[in-house]
Amino acid sequence: MKNQKTFLNLLFVAVLFLCGCKNTNERTVVQTEAYADIFAMDTYMYIRAYGENADTVLKIVEERILSLEKIFSVTELNSDVWTVNHADGETVEVSDETISVLRSALDIANKTGGALDITLYPVLTAWGFTTEKTHIPDEFELAEALALVDFGKVKIENNSVTIPEKMNIDLGAVAKGYTSDEVVNILHEYQIESALVNLGGNVHVLGTKPDGSLWKVGIRDPFDSSKTVCIVELSDAAVITSGNYERCFTAEDGKKYWHIIDPSDGFPANNGIVSVTVIGTDGLLCDALSTALFVLGTERAIEYWQNNGEFEMIIVTDDAKVYYTEGLEECINFEADTEREVLHRE
Ligand code: AMP
Ligand code: MG
């Protein structure tokens, strides 16, 4: 199935290339439009870029994504994360990238009272989210895993990281946001003026569309994957969503359980939110916040936005209501019958 999907994706890309992406002028032939389909970080990624030699630039981008995957992977032997997790309490040296992501994640962890916690890995394992063999953990197993969770015990000094024995870190909630920032930096560096970067639903747009109009990004309807709950029109922004529809399962008790965990009790966060989208210029921050705000729930997420600003947000609640921040008023479009409310600063 996965192979068939990959093949279809490749076919799609091939068709797009055959559709004529080349722009010929008298002296040189330059590629002005290119597409890349990449499977990395357990995610189907899709990038569309416009500018001179866009195809070559996308090859550089792909290499960068694969090298970041090697650093951040929790399972790949000798990745930075693997090395930290297998140090048995000893201090280890890691790359600048890992330090940067760790520092940002710990900062948001502090600011959100631990709603984001990069040491949750043992709890995710207890639920089977790390192996796809999902199940409700027994009470004892969950308590044992929760006892190992405490982002406050992650110590960083220059490029050195130390965590207690048996503790494990995992950057799954933030790595794709950092990666999209890196992709956009490379695209800028090579003078690409327009691009759409979609890392498995984490979208980052660069510039406007080549015709100068704004990019239209659909926010998935958490209750119906074939629909969008709204569409935002923007340029130069990351649009990052955390939803309860990804990596979820229905257990024997007939209830649905999902992959975003509340570190305070080790259970899937169930505070009224089914999806939260964070929009801003810093992909890593948006990614960290989308996960953290999901855990905080509607009321505390709104409070966080009112006190911290610098990002826009769209929350879909479990009763299908949509809350969105005032900065989006001019660029958000809904179906007429969507129940919604604009959030203002107090
Ligand atoms: P995202 O899709 O960005 O919200 O990230 C969710 C992923 O981060 C999950 O699949 C887990 O691997 C991990 N995760 C789940 N809950 C948390 C949490 N409260 N803090 C940090 N990471 C989490
Ligand atoms: Mg996230």
C-alpha cells in the first residue's frame, strides 16, 4: 500500500515535470518551477518552488531534510537523539541544530507549564504510539513511564546534553517545524522567491504565488478528512496544525485515543480541542505551540495567546466550534454555516 502510494506520488511528480516546467530564454535554459516528493521523518513531504534552478535547489533541500532526519531520529543508531537517550546518565556532545531545537522546546515547555514535554517518550511507548501497536497501557506501566517524564531534568551546556539514566527525549512535536524553517532558509539563500513547503500537513509558504496572489492554505476539518474547516490566505508564514485525527486508535472500550499526550496524567489530552493551528513566521515556535496549546485546552490556549501574542491561532473544539484570532480576520474564509468566534486581546 505504502509502495503503491509512493509510486503514485512519483508518477504524479513525473507528470508534472512532463507538463513543461522549463522556461527557455535565448542564452540559457533555467529551471523555474520544480516539485519534490520526499518521505522523511515518517511523513510524506511535498515542496513546490519557483525561481532560477529550482530543481537543483530542491535537491539541496532534500539532502538537508534527510540529514536533519538522521540527527533528530529517535530510532536511528547514533543520531543525536539516540546518543542522548543511550548515554546512561553521562554527558554527550550533540550538533548545533539539536541544541537549538532543544533550547526552543525547553523554553516553550517552561512557558506553557510543561504542556510540551520532550521527555514523554516512555509514555508514548507505553501507549504503543512509537511502534503503531497502539493499546491502552495498564495503570502500573503508565505510572512507571510517567515517573521518567520531567523536561526540567534535561541539562544543556554549550553543545553538551545530560539527562538522567532511563529518561528518553523525543523531538517529534517540534522537529518538522525546525525543518520547515531550514528549508525556507535554503530557498531564500538560493533566491527562490516563491514556494510551498508541506511537511505532512505542516505548511510553510515563502513569498506569494508566482502570479503575486496569496497562497491559500486549507485547514483540515477534524471531523471529515475530505473537507476543510476554513481557508487562510497568506504569504511568508508557517501554518502548523496539531490534531486528534492523526495517529489515533479506537480501543476495546469503544473510545478514541490519540497521540498528543497530557504530561500531567499521561493520557491523550482531552480538554475540548480537536485541532489547533498556529500561524507565524517561526516554524519551530508554531510547531511547539500547536502541540502545547492542544494540551492546554481552549480556555488556557486563549489565555496563552492573549499574554504571549506574536502568533495567530485557529482552534476547533470537540463541539465543532471554531475560534480564531483577530489578526486572521482579513484573510480567513469559512463556509457560511460554520459556527465561529473571533478572539480579541483583552
Ligand atoms: P505534533 O503533531 O507536532 O503535535 O506532535 C505530536 C507528537 O509529539 C506526537 O506524535 C508525539 O510523538 C509527541 N508528543 C505527544 N504529546 C506531546 C507533548 N505533550 N509534548 C511533547 N511531545 C509530545
Ligand atoms: Mg507540534
